[in-house]
Amino acid sequence: MCGIVGFSSRTKPACAPLVNGLRRLEYRGYDSAGVALESKEGIKVFKKTGKVAELDRLLKESLSDAEQEGFTIGIAHTRWATHGLPTVENAHPHVADGGGLALVHNGIVENYAALRAQLEKKGCKFVSQTDTEVLAHLVAVFDKGDFLSAVSQALKKVEGTYGIATISKRHPGEMIVARKGSPLVIGVSDGATVVASDVSAIVAHTRQVIYLKDGDVARVTPEGVDIYTLDNVPVSRDVQAVEWDAESVEKGGYEHFMLKEIFEQPESLRNTIRGRLDTVNGTAILAGLGLPPRDLASIRRAVIIGCGTSLHAGMAGKYLFEALADLPTSPEQAAEFRYCNPIIGPSDWAIAVSQSGETADTLAAVRESIGKGALVSAICNVVGSTIAREAGRGVYLHAGPEISVASTKAFTSQVTVLAMMALKLGRTRRLSREEGLGLCNEISSLPDLVSEVLKENDAIAAIAAKYAKVDDMFFLGRGILYPAALEGALKMKEISYVHAEGYQAAELKHGPIALLGAKTPVVALLCDIPGKEKTVGNVQECRARKAPVIGIVTRGDEEAAAHCNDAIFLPRTSPFTAPVVSVVAMQLFAYHVARIRGCEIDQPRNLAKSVTVE
Ligand code: M6R
């Protein structure tokens, strides 16, 4: 969603780092962009609808190279519209104090209408429909000479969430930043201090970062940062080292981040698994869970909470937990969780799954679970993210930055982590050491199995070319392959805009089969695991309605392939590795369909990487 970048230096030009920082945040999804630059004369603001490239063009048309290099302090923003259309007026930065103060904001000011009415009575003039503009005016109204205190007083009036950065001509050299419910990171390097809502906009400058906590407000200068509470009490926050480097957020020669991330999966899975399998005792080592075997053994029920791809991983987790640990488990869609009086308490284990660790609905479900006394763990990719911190215990994916809006490597790592959790849990309950060792082997084999699938890329691209022009598709799976089918359909619809539905293979005949015909291809997950024969039966039902079937089939299983119009061949898997391995084929299939249709693969329309509004 929205992105913030701030840059503060005595000598280094700010324009290029601000624009490049925004480029790093493009993957989050946005519809306009803007920059505010501080100079001796005041604040200069440039805004554009559309892409960051448009903003860059505007800057180049408006300022000579020498002029651009003269600015050493500035703030920048990419906006994803919530209040008001994506127009230049609604784009950030927003200004107040006659243009002398500029502010960028991520999040939502819920009481903005009341605040706006009060400010209008005081004579403030508004030019946008946004909630953010009230923040700029509020800060200006409270500014009696101390910028940080003006921001703190303004923020105390706000109901809602914010990550902000603001500069003012009254306070040259000072940038004030703050967060509540929307991430903000400060990078500390020689000669410049860099601020961003996402660490990927910082790593080109430094890997030494400070993650602000909710309620922090900080004075950022070229020399560093001072952090306070909203009540002006100084606080200290650790400087942490980021594991990612700038190269790992580049495309590395691939046409799209999505393709790069699909091909990274053998490596990302190795990183997820590394050091976590105990091949002597046949269990998993997940120290971050912080749950001793006694606690694991006494858990009554697990709920796995997430949205989108992370929810699908959680659905696969249900099969793993129930099959390996006999633990009743329910996957829960995070946005609905708190609206149905969740019956959850001290003997229940709530597991939040989130790549970004910032998804507002999942965070709200974590808070609800903590409030009800449940054991809460998180499975996140982004280290230091809000969900990871609030859950307090959990397992990081170590999958590396996922830039493409369509989640790929996060899913395979999430399911792998859930498989390791099921193994650990199972060993405290009913799995023998030998069974545990067998599972360790299966999990360790995942990177190689996925490498095998990637070798099918050209064959998958050829099949995609045959079906790329259809309007509708169905994805069928049974058992643990049902969540994989849902994930295959989600990938297809979000990047190619083909209407795609995932179904349990047997459910099709309870209604959706009415839609089948020659123009509705069906992708059927026919990996050679228990239940396959029944899915073959469902495939025959589809063929009888003239629907072309693309089978995802175990290599050598010619019998299953013979029931399909086209077959994508995968290496042999166990039931526990099948969702990971089969999903990679469907990621490639969706990718090639989208590429042939000429879609904007990394930034699909209307979508944001991290959904930080409820
Ligand atoms: O960061 P999270 O894993 O919490 O994000 C959840 C969903 O928004 C996300 O998986 C979304 O469905 C992706 N676009 C799927 O590709």
C-alpha cells in the first residue's frame, strides 16, 4: 500500500535517493507519488498521478541537475487511494502553514472528519479529500517553536493508524517521524539518515536500522535520530542489522520479480529449513516458538489465521497438524475472526501466518487472541514486523524479500514451516522417532523437488500459451491439495485477471459443474497420493462436459495423464510435500498466462503487497 521515504544529509543530494527509494516501494501498489524538498527558501513539492517514473520526469522537467543536487533533505510518498480519488490534489506530501510544512502519511485517521471541521473553524484551508491533510494542519497549528512537540500534540488528537514523516521551513535540518500501527524504519549511515516504511527502501544506503515502535516519535537529522514517546520521554531503540542486501531486492536478470521469486524457491526453502531439522531425534528445532514440549503436548486445539495466500498455507497446515499430531485445527480467515466471537482460550494455540507481518486483519486477530489468553505464535517473513513483535514468539520464514505483489516463495516457506511445526508437535504426541526421521527426509528433499519442477518451465509456458485467452478456469484438488488448488486459482486471477476458482474436487458437481464447457479449462491436481483415483473420477466428469483438463501429474503416471488434455509432470511427492511442489507448477502456469496476456505482473491492478487497512 502507501510507501514513505525520507532522506536527511548535510552534503548528499536527496532527490535521487528519494525517487529510488520510492521505486523500491512500487511493489506495494500505489496510484500517485510525490516529493517535498527542503531549501533555504522553503519547501518545494512535486506530485504526479501514476508511476514513480512520471514523478521523476516531472522533477527533471522542473529542476536542473544542479538544482536537484542542492536539496539534501526531503520526504517522499507513494499513495494507494483510501480517502478520495487518485489525483494530484490527494497525492502526498500534503502541505500546511502556507506551504511551509509538508507531511506524508501511511495509515488512516479515523476521526479526520471531526478534526477537519475543527481546523476549518480555525481558518485552515483544505485542498484535498484526504484524511492526511488534517495531520499537516494539526501539526502547523500546534507548532509554537518545538517541531517534535507539535507533532506529538497533533498525534495525540488522532484516532487511527499512522506512519508519518514531516519537514518544515521553520525547522531547517529537522525531520519528525512517528508511527502507530504502520511501520517506520530508520537507517543510520555515514553522512545521511534514511527513513522508510519498508526496509527495502533503505538497504541501498545502510543495513543498520532502527525499527520504531508504536507510539514512538523521532527527530531525524543528518547526524542521526532521537526517539521519544508522545509524552516527550526519551526512549532507546536497538540498532539492528538487516539480513537482506540491495542486490537481493533487484530483479537479477529476470523479466519480473515474480519469476525471480518463483525460481528462488529452492534457495528460499533451504534457508527456511536450515538448522531446523534434528536428524538424530527425528524432530524439528524451532526455538523461536518458545513452547516447551509440556505446553505443546497440552494444547487442545490450533487455529491458523491469515489472509489470501497465507490463509491457504494455514489451510494446508490444518491437514499437516491433524495428520501428524492429531491436533484439531481450524484455519481462520483473519478479517472474519473477531466478528464471530472466537471461542479461544489458554489451551488453544493461535498461529498467525503473514508474509509481511503487517496485514491489518491478521494483526487484529492476533490482538484478539492475545486478549482472550490464547498461546499466540506468528509465522512471518519480515523480521521485526508488527505481527512478529506483538505475537512475541514464532518462526521466521527466512525466504528473503518478496517484492512481487503475488506471493510465491512465502507460500512454499509457510507450508514448510507448518510442516516442521506439525513434526515437532507430532513428536510430543504420537509420532515415533522413525516416523519423525522419515518426515525430516521428506522436508529436506523439498528444495530439490522444487528444482525439478522449475525444469518444466518451458513445457508449462507452452501449455499456458494454449489456454491464455480463456475467461474462466477452475482448479481442483482433494485433501491437502485443496488449499493448493485455491492458491493456484488465486495466483491466476490476481496476475492474469482470468476469473479462476479453486474447488475441492468432489464439490464441483454440487453446483459449479453447471459452468463447465469447452471454454472453461480445469487444472486438476493429480499428484500420486491417496485420493488421486477419486480426483481422476472428477476429471472424467469434467471431460464429459467438454472442459479441457490440464493435469498436474506425477512423472511416469501415464494412466492419470491419459485422462487429461495436457499434463504438467512433477517429481514424486509424499502427501506432506505435495502442496509445496504442485503449487510451484501453478505459479509458473499463472505467470506465463499473465505474460502472454500482457499483464503488469509484479503490480497487478487494484492490489497492494501489504494490506494495512481493515
Ligand atoms: O503479508 P500477508 O501474508 O499477511 O498478506 C496476505 C495477503 O494479502 C496476501 O497473501 C495476498 O493474498 C497476496 N497478494 C497473494 O498473492
